Amino acid sequence: MSRQLELFNEAKQRWEKEVQTSVKRDYNFDTLSGESLEPLYYPVKPSDDYLEKLGFPGQFPYTRGVHANMYRGKLWTKRQFSGFGTPEETNSRYHSLLNKGQTGLSVAYDMPTLMGYDPDHPWSNGEVGKCGVSVASIKDMEKLFKDINLGEISVSQTINGPAMILLAFYIAVAENQGVPLANLRGTLQNDILKEFIAQKEWIFPPQPSMRIITDMMAFCSEHMPQFNTISISGYHIREAGSTAAQELAFTLADGFAYVEHAMAAGLDIDSFAPRLSFFFNSHLDFFEEIAKYRAARRIWAKRMKNKYGANNPRSWKLRFHAQTAGCSLTAQQPENNIARTGFQALAAVLGGTQSLHTNSMDETLALPTEKAAEIALRTQQLIAFETGVANVADPLGGSWFVESLTDHMETEAEKYFEEIENLGGVIPAIEKGYFQREIAYAASEYQQKIDDKELIHVGVNDFIKEDEEIEIPLLEIGDEAENVQMESLTKLRKERDENMVQKALSRIQEACANSENIMPPIIEASKAFATMGEIVVAMKAEFGEWQEAAVF
């Protein structure tokens, strides 16, 4: 027997042992016709590079999945991105979704919150509660999670520039509920690099922003071991117009940058890396998306082990959340978006996602109605329980097409890594406009193909309905939320101890000016009822602001 075959059999035995000792769902994993299925399929005669490139699920390099028995053990977390109007209104939606089988919450904040402005700031005028929920203080966070036990539910928060402040509100609410911080589960998006690259919702300059994130990573590594401190996000990079390979490469490059900054700050890689997670787009090229996820796991595992010296296998595992592609949805014939979302969600599951959000059919027109959000959730449940794709780990593994695409994705990503390194790293590349230009070129090229009908977008450039009238109900957000939030803020400021607030804000500014961790002073300011906008102003006094150089 060759040495390679011996190693293969040893790896197979380790995998079989782990499957036997892993948690298994109480479910029938046979086909609809009653045929028994193995939990995994693999070659009888493996190639010499099988273990190096593929291996077994739950084993390095994790190309076939991060868990030994994948969805036979635990299905992906089903999230619906939700938030609108006041915290009370969004809380009502959360209870409705949880009652319908959703297993995790995903908070959508409004634009003023994303940019660090209180509802009564002049720049918030007309935007409060319109594209997400308005949260400006610990009081708002308490209302948002009223009657929801934060120790029992996983909560994802899409917040970046003021992420530290919203996390402080969340921590303070959990403590008020009597929930130990060690029990908190969830994810903070907190990916400021992709804001500079694609989404443009930053507050502080790049270097202070990295200091803030490093402080959060240190705090959460010590006090919140089950909480994902960053969801390194390719989703918005793809929504801005990147290719799949650019999304993969730029996202992982950001991840490596966070690792390097944390290590430079003195953090042990195995103290924080196991809680890093990723957030990818699931677009319409079905097999390309699956290959992208598989390549991402392999690249991350190899770099973390071989370049950064991580010793804990949990540091090698790339865990990710996926969301179906908002940019692929059409205002024309919006019911078609249900099918688009189904295909995209299926690709994410076949690619091995740990968490999934399915877009609602009406999201190009307005925030989702409750009915549209329910259909999107049911789409995930159909995939989980009626298609059979969750019964076998990495069911497309070994496909000549999929394996070739996976290899190609890895090769293309490595080319981008080399270009970024030649520019001096991620932050210098941002400052030089490299990422912005690459995405702009890709977006322009894609649009030209749509215009020339080289690519068909159903209902947009072909199969068009003339004189179409949109007849689906839409969720409309009026000005009531803004009025309610401003009144609530006025009341808060009248009732709090202003002297205590000003002392807390001064402490934050002091922490920003020296090397102490900024997280504890912000938590204390939250408990003193300082608002998000006030805390941002205190931090800006030391860190300043940043303007992006124009890119042509």
C-alpha cells in the first residue's frame, strides 16, 4: 500500500470516528424513494493530491466543509435581515419571525445609525427608521430586544463605523437581563475595511478604525468567547459590482489584514481567530458561487496554518454567513425574485454555509412586507427539508466541473493577493484607490454585457412585460418613527444625570488618546445613557474624520 493511500485511510478513519461521536439530527436522511444515503461520498482510489486539496469535512483544508457531518448534525442558522421604524416596531417583527421558525435574528439599522448620527442631528432629517431600525441609546436597544432572551438567541448586527458603540449597548442590555457575557452568541459585522472599499459608510480614518476593531477583538476574546467579533464581508463588495473572484480575494485580504493588525497589537492568533467569521454574497452563477465558498475555506486554512502559525484547528476554519444577491433582484416582474432567491440560497447550502439570509421579492421596491419575509424564510425551509441536499456533506465534491472551478477561484485569488502585497497591503491599496478602480471596471464591464444582451437578465433586457404594473403590497415608512425617536431622545436627555454623562464622555476621549482598551469606557457611557452620536463626537475629537480620494 502506498504512503498516500495509508494517509487517506487514516484521515478517513478520523473522519468516521468524529461523525460517530458528533451530534446527529433526529431526521430521516434517506431519499424520497427510501434509498439509504451515506453521509459523505469520496473516491475509491484517491488522487495523490486528494488530502492536500480536498480531504474530509471537518479536516484541513476544509474544502468539503468545516464540520464532519455538516447538516446531518446541525442545519444552518436561518436569519432574516429585519429592521424598520422604531425599536418597538422591529421588536414586533422579530417576535413574528421567531414564531414562524426563524432561528436567529439579524438587525438592520437605519442610515443615521449606520453613520453615527442621533435622530435629532440635522443630517438625520427624513432618514430616521426608513431603511432600518433607529437605535441611539441603551434605551432603544432595550426596546429592540424586549421579551427576547439574549442568552438563548443568536443575534447578527449589520453595523460598522459605530459598531463598538452598538455592541456596548447590546452588552449593557444583556447584563441588565442577567445574561453572562460568556453566553452571548452572534456576530457583529464590524468590517470597516470593506466600507472603505465598497459601501462607503465609515466614520473614522483607516488606522484609528483598525485600533477600534483590535480593541473589540481583545475585549470579546476575553469576555465573550462565543461571539463573532467581525463578519468579514464580501457581500457589499459583490453588490458594488465586483466579480466572484474579486469578492473572494478582497474579502480574504481584508481578513488577513485584521489578523496582522491584531497580532501586531500583541494578541495571540489562537485567542481571536476562532471567532472571526465571514459574510459572502450568493449570486446567480450557481456553480461559480459554490466553487467560491469551497476555495475560500481552502485558502483561509492554508494561510492561517502556514503563514500566520495558528495552531488551533478552529483558527483554520472559515465559517461564513451567506445572503442572496440583492443586486440581482429586479423591480420588473418582482415575483421572479422568489425563484432567483431560491437558486442562490441552494448554492449557498451546497457550498456549506453556516448561516443564511434569503432576500424578499419586494426589496428592490421597499423594505420587506411581513408576507414577503415569510416567503423568503419558507424558501430556506424548503431547501432544508424537501430537497435532500442537506443529507450528504459536500454533495458536489468530486465533480470535474466544480473542482476545476474551485481550483480556478483559488488561482485568481492568489493573483490579487500578490497585487495587493505589491501595493503595500490593504490599507495602502485603499488609499491608492486600487480596490475601488478594480470594482468599478468589473461593474462597468458587466453592465455593458447586459446592455449588449451578451447576458440575459429576465424581465430587464429580455422576456419583458410591456406596460407592466407592479401589484404587490409594499411596506411604507412614514415620518412617525422620526417623531417618536426624537421625542424619546429628548425625554432621555432630560431624565439622565448630565454630569455623569459628561464624565463618561471625557473618559472615552482619554482612552482614545492613550493605549487603553476603549471598550470598557464606552460600555460605562452606555449605562450612563450617553447617546451614540455623543460618543461618536467624543471619539472624533481624538481620531478625526476621513475623506476618500477621488478615483477616476
